Amino acid sequence: MTSFYLSKPYEPPQAPANLALGEPWALFGSISPDQFMARYWHKKPLLIRGAIPAFTLSTQDGALLDSPISAKELLKFALQDEVEARLVKSNPWSFDNGPFSKRAIPSINKPDWTLLLQGMEAHHPAAAKILSWFRFIPDARLDDLMISIAGIGGGVGPHFDSYDVFLIQMSGRRQWKISEQKDLSLNPNLPLKILRNFKPEQEWVLEPGDMLYLPPHVAHDGIALDGGCQTWSVGFRSPSFKELLQEGLWRLAESLENIPALESKFADPQQGATHNAEQLPEELIKQLGSKLKELKLDQIDGFLPGITAYLSEPKQQALFDAPDRPLKPNAFLKKLGANRLLPHLQTRILSLGKQVYCNGESMTQGQATDILSAWQSISAHKELRVGRLKQPDQSSLYEAYLAGWLVFEH
Ligand code: SIN
Ligand code: CO
């Protein structure tokens, strides 16, 4: 549908800061983020026609809009090592991981294939801007923005995900069928996770600008109705308690390294003579119990720094390059006074109260108050506007700049 008309790329705006959460947002048609979260989030599917009104308006005034990223530009990402890409063919079903050679990717005019590009917010600013609209949901829940591009008939088959997902139609049309069926058994004979008995309950054709929200475990099947069909999926992760507790406990154990008093040895001058020599001494159990209490190891607060650090880890394939010609501390300070400092697109930042964690590490512990508030601003607003700082060479801010985790706006 797109190739017959002259079209121009949609340029998604950055979400303004502090948009009212109780007012209707175009993204949700006539409801507010507050209402969306209360009625639908993690509960039931929602179809929103014209979630991006610019597309609807463009069909009315004749200046058609298309995806911010052209098919040609998108397909090139599948050739790169640093982009996680998968190719699914549906007739018969086959599956391959990237990076791909140019020849391995079917032409847009060929049917029954789809290419999935993961983590696109790190590779294209338009994808990062689309994500900025979803910051009414905690950053800790965000996984990434995946873009699929397909030939007519292409799709990944009927399946379910364990994640919440917003499926935004960006180019061409896609037919979505969904079902809240209980039977989620998979077909054992296929190379992909495809449901054995998919029984669609609802179906829609999504046009560019429409969006479908699905909570975890709702069965769905999306089939491209046009060559070059693009769906942008904003996906949210939900770690298991096992993962959270294991990661938290592991980091908590590591943090004990920094407490010299723990080198002192268990002493048992009160130990009496015993007939049960095989038993772990009562005295040891008692003293260990009071150590756990004293160190607050039996309280949730002790786990949270480790868990926040863990959840702020970047994706496995994230790569950070140090700046080509790094500024010396004073030049860094001067530039901070005039330019915005931004997280690199692959950087993850999370806060726990006033403490800030970036790419798996604490950035604020033991730092001066001006550095602390600089990090708090970067964490909350994803930018630091014109900072006035002292002693940048000893700060975690300067170190994060040297590591390529923070970059100056061009
Ligand atoms: C797609 O974009 O084709 C697949 C997205 C999904 O079903 O999760
Ligand atoms: Co899915």
C-alpha cells in the first residue's frame, strides 16, 4: 500500500516531560495512562485506533506518512554484528539468527518471511523517541523496542509471549488475531514456538498508527497484509523471583567484602562440654543470628541496591566506545556548562531513592552532592542540562563519560 504513493517518514516527537497522567492521551484514544494502567495493564488486551494521530491526519490531507525508518535502511541493520536479528520464513516454517548476508534477506516483494530486529532503540533515534512515550511505566520493566519487517503473508505464527507488549503498526497493514485461550501447548514438530491449537477469538486489521496492547500469555498471530509491513513492538520484561533473589543475594554477598569487621572470628568462650559433638553449635547459630540482624541481612532493604544494580545492566550485546579524543577534566567541566550530557542509547539507568545505578554499577555512593544531583537528573530526565560541577576528574560522572556511558549531544 505504501509503495504507490509518495510518502514521507513520520518523525516521532520526544515525549514532553511531566505530561498529565490523569488526562486522555492520543496514544490511548480517549483514556489516560492512569486509566490504562488500572483497567488494562497486565490484565487484558486493548486495541487503539489512531494511537499515533499523525498517520490518520496524513491520510486526510494527502501527504502520506510512512515509518520513520525506510525498508531499505531497516534491512541494512540485519547485516550488522551488533544488531540482534532473526529471520522467520513461514512456508514452510524456518528460523535463522543474524547477522545476515545481503543475499540471505528475501526481497520486499517476496511473500512469507519476516525479519525481527531487537533493541532498535539503541540503533535509531526514532525508536528511542517512540520509547520515550512509555515512561509512564517504570524503566525497570522496559525490555526493548523490536521492529519487524515482513513480506506479504509474513509472521512468526500463532504464539504467546511472557511479556507485556505494545504492537505499533508503522508501515503497511497487519492482521492480528488474538485469543485468551487456556491451552498454550506448543507444536513439538516446529523450529519455532508455535501453538498447537490456536483458536482466535478476535481479529483486526491494523493500519499505520494503530496500536494493540497485549498482556503476557494472550495468544496472538500477526500476518503482514502488505510487503514491507513494519510492526514496532515495545516490550516489557518481568524477571522471576528466583532471578531477582539470586542476583540480589549474590551482590549482597559481594558487598560483605567491604566490611572489615567481618574478618573477626567466631569465638565461643561460653561453649560448655557436650554429648552432641556432631551438632552445629548453638552458640554459632546464636551469634550468626545476631550478625544477620546487625547487618540487616534479614531485611528487604539490604537486597534492593543489588537488585537495582542488576536491573540496570545493559543488554548483553551492548558496546560502549570511549570518546575518540576524551576531554580533560577542565574541558569536560566547561562543556558541561554549555551542552547537554545524555545517556548513550545502550546505557540503562535506574534509581533507588536518591541512589542512582548505571549499567550495573552504583554511581552515587560516596560522591559529592552536586554529582549526586547530576545523576538524579540524568536518571529522571535522561539528560543533564548545563551542569555546574566541582572536581570533575574524581567524579563518577566524568568516569561514565570516559567509558562512553554518557555522551554529549552533538
Ligand atoms: C511481529 O512483529 O511480527 C511479531 C511481534 C509479536 O508477535 O510479538
Ligand atoms: Co508475540
